Amino acid sequence: MKTRLHPVFHKKMAKQDKLYGTTTMGARGQVVIPAEARKDLGISPGDHLLVMGKFGKVLGLIKADQMENFIKTIMDNLAGSGMEKDAGEYMKKFIGKINKS
């Protein structure tokens, strides 16, 4: 699916983007999430995080209990853009992959 983001949606997303610095992966594959990121995003010890990859280069984390709200926000912002159907199908496939893991 090759489409452009709806301009209003893109602006809303960009306002919330933040770079928290760098971290180093240890020998056992562990990564420390910077304290400021944990505080801002409400991540606490014991929280379950979904690990996602994008473009074969980007690694993202999201709290598992926030995924449904995240998808709803995306779909709400796409309403009226003409991209709802394609995005909805993509999200269903994505959720299927999460449920299998």
C-alpha cells in the first residue's frame, strides 16, 4: 500500500515526536529505555511492550494495553481521507500477527 499520509494527520503525529537520546544493546539483547521516555510514556517495570519494525530499519515499542487506542486514533484521523479501507485492512493483518506472537 503506497499512499501519502493525510496532511492534518501528519501534523498531529509530528507534534508528538520526540528523540530521547541513544541506548546500547547489551550482549543478551537487552536495551535500557531512557528514564525521560519511561516517564513521558508511562512505562513501568513489568509492563508488556509490543516490539515492531518498519522499513527494515526502524524499531518501535508500544505498551500492549495502548495498541487498541493507538489504532483507533489512526483510524479516526484517517476518516474522510479515502484511506480508511486500505488502512483498516492493513491493521487487521497487523493485529493478526500480534495475536499469533
